Amino acid sequence: MEIKVYFGMLLKRKRKEKRLSQQYLANKSGLNRTYISLMERGLKAPSLTTIFKLSSTLEIDASTLIKELERDLEINNVKHLD
């Protein structure tokens, strides 16, 4: 799997933990709901700016989001980033 797929799974997990809809996350972060959906399905990779917007809306540090992504990659033994 590609790194964007793992990021999408993490984003969806964090959004659901906060009990937010895709539309709410999109509105509060200034993004399009379709773009949120594409990221969650691993079809689009976020830019750094987008990661900061999402983390702010999810009320977590961007660095924490990236650390959790790194942990997920390690757990799944992902060594090559596509």
C-alpha cells in the first residue's frame, strides 16, 4: 500500500474519534468535502498546508499526526514509500 492510503486511514480514524462528519471537517478546515473523501480513500495525498489545516481542525499537533502515521507504517512493516 502507498503512504497516502495509510494517511487516509489515519485521517478517517481521527475524524471518527472526534465524531466529525467529512462535511464538518471540510468546512472547518477550509477544504472541500470531496477532497476529504479522496484523502480518506487514499486517492489523494495532502500537502503540508493541508496537514496543518486538518490537524488544527482535529485539535492535534501536525507532528503528532505525522508520528502516528509513522507508527502505523512501522506496525505494517512499510519500508518503501511510494
